Amino acid sequence: MLNNLTGWHVLIILAVLVALAVVVLLIVLVALRLGRGSSRAGQPAPGTDPVAALQALAGLRDQGLLSETEYQAKRQELLGRI
């Protein structure tokens, strides 16, 4: 079967493989970018109101995005700013 491949067939197969590699790379990059965004979810921007940050932090905990341990650690840090 492979003996019947012409130069054009080989080029088409290579082009398809390259296109698939690009698609996989893009999917990995998007997944990594989304992962970074979620890791920053519990960290309010510097200079924000600590009370608003505490409320946002509680909301993240209530949504299940932060564990109780993560919530308590960040809460203590924010209370130290008040």
C-alpha cells in the first residue's frame, strides 16, 4: 500500500500532520492560559479594598473554587491589611 504513494500523496500527508500538530499546540496553550487564570482567582489585585476582597474571597469559597484551608490562609492575610 505504501509503495503506491506519489510525491503529492506524501506532501498531503505531511501537511495534514503539521496542521494536526498546530491544533494540538494551540489547545495546550489555551489550556495553560486558562489554568493560570484560575490560579489567580483567590488573589485580589494589590491596592484593592480589603473588605471587598474578603467578600470576593468568600464568594470563591462558596462556589467551591477555594478549599477551606486556602480561604482561611488568604483571609488571614487580608485581615492583616485592615
